[in-house]
Amino acid sequence: MSKINDLIKELCPNGVRFYQIKDIAKVTIGEFVHKNKQTADGEYPVYNGGTSNTGFYDEYNNDGQKVIISARGANAGFINRVRGKYWAGNSCYTININDETLLDWNFLYQYLKNNQKVLLGVQQTGSIPSISKKQVEDFKIAVPPLKVQEEIVRILDKFGELEAELEAELEARKSQYEFWRGQMFKRKGNTKISDMFTRVKGTAITAGKMKEIEDTNGKIRIFAGGQTAVNANLEDIPKANIIDYPCVIVQSRGLIDFVYYDKPFTFKNEMWAYSCDNKVTVKYLYYYLKNNVNYFREIGTQMGSMPQISLPVTEKFEIYLPTLEEQKKVVDILDKFSKLVNSYTEGLPAEIELRRKQYEYYRNKLLSFEELSNNE
């Protein structure tokens, strides 16, 4: 960091000039291209109001190194950068820099990305959130000397590269984890779940009641469908409905999934759970069901407008149940893999989160400038 400090002391010790984007760049909105014309094998990416391209198209309407901003939708205000030819849709703003000897496009991207929350915070409300072209054009950015910009970009891109490397490693580990889990559970089932495991019932509770009794510091976790779960206090749930032993929870509606939990909990009674006397066997069941989650999701799509599975689907499902010693070996191996790819307190996700916070800290620190008095 000493080099950037020396450059700032030498080239802009008293602050830097701030410009509105419209004074140093041209902001354009793209052109509509129907989803039906976008293909997976088109030549050029199509950008609209999301966080990534929506597809590919055989024509392009922009070329070069550009900063783009989502104009409409839930992600209105999201900042991205594009290199080369692409198609900007009618929900995508493109920023074209007027003078590249004044402003480096990567610096512009980093500066706007650091202020993305500000742009997201000025979304115009309505049926579809949006930010206007004027809001983008009027946004002010600090423009230090080009050498300062280039050094800041060099530092921040190093952080970004490290994060990307860790994310690529995480994806590779996840694939490895899923492969080995599949290998361990490829033998044909020999035991029905209902013959080996005890079905556990939850509690009668509504989404409104869950919200009412939610307490971040509560000692009991309540599970609902999908990713929904809240903490509550023990006195808010009937004692008979609190489960304090390891179980596999079957999330049977919406996003069909399986959850292993071994602390005090309960769940909406439209779901169910399984347990048995041996903790290893319960964990083994969890990994077995996770390995087959796509099978259950496929069944769920055949049940109506909302994906769901009925109780007999899991009750009659057969798993391969080896000796307890073999079960323990499988669980130990998969626990290690799972910790590596899923844990936010240790493993790769924790490392990525740490690097991301470090990156954001230094980006904010490096992109905080004093404005020149009288804007000279």
C-alpha cells in the first residue's frame, strides 16, 4: 500500500476533483431483443436487468471495455463490467467514457461497485423497481490522477483474482464431494425408511405466528418450507412438540430438501422428520437422501402447481443400509467434505467470506477521497 500512498501525496495531496457521470461519460440504454431470439450457443452475451447475462445473440450493439448498470427489476443498480462485443438490452445502461486519459474504465467500475448499495438504495418503487438514466448521469464520482487510478485498480483486481480462485476451488470441491457421495450410495436399497426409522411430527404453527414469536437469541429453531427457519423461545412452543434429538427433516413443499439437525427444534406440521436410536444412522440417512434429492424433486413437480411430495414417497423409499461400522466410515468421510464446502465458520466458504470482507474494506479505504475545495 506504500506505493499508492506515495502517489496520492505526490499527485493529489489536497484532494481530487469530483464529476457527475454525465460530464465525463455518455450513458446509453440498450435495445429490446426477445427472449425467443436468445440461444445458448449465440455468439454474443445479452445483458439486461439481472446480475449476469440472460442468454446469447448473434448480433451485438456494443463493443469495447464498458461498465454496465441494471436499469430495471429487483437488481436495478447492479454494476458489472464487460469486455468485447455484447448486446445491451432495454434494461441495461452502458457507460461510455469520453476521455480515457482522464478516467480508467476499471477504476470507474471499482468506484461504482463500491457505491452499488447507494444506487440500489435509490431504486424507484412501483410494480417494477428501477433507476432512471438521470439518476445514473447525476451520480458523482471522484477522479484522481490516472496513475493513482491504475494503482488502485491493480491492488483491487488482485483481491478479486484471489476471491475468484477460491470460488473456483470451492466449485471443484463441491463436484468432488457430490461424486464421492454418489459412489458411496450407488448400491441398490435394501431397507424401507418406514421399517428402520421413526417418523417424528412437528407443531401446528402459521407463518404469521412464526414471525410474531421470532427471537434471534431464541433456543429453539422452527423450520418451514424452503430456506425459511426462525429461532424462538422455548415457552413459545408446546413442550410436547419440541424435539431434542438428531433428526432428518423432510421439507416436503416448495423447494423439496432434507435437513439434518441435532439441537432443540420443531417444524411446521405439514412436514415430517425421521430419527432412530443411533445418531450415526440418522446422519447416514441424511446423506443418502441428499444424494437422491433430485429424485424427490422430480416426483414433486408432478404433484401440481407447487412442488410437493406426500408421506408415502419417503416412507416406501428404500436405502442401502450397511453395517454400523460402514455407516460410520461413510458419515465421517462426508462430514469432512461437507465441512470443507458448506461451513461458514471453517472451510472454503469461511475463507471466501473473509477474503470478500477484506476486499470490501480495502476497496472502501482506497476509494475514499477528499474533494478539492472549489472543485479546482
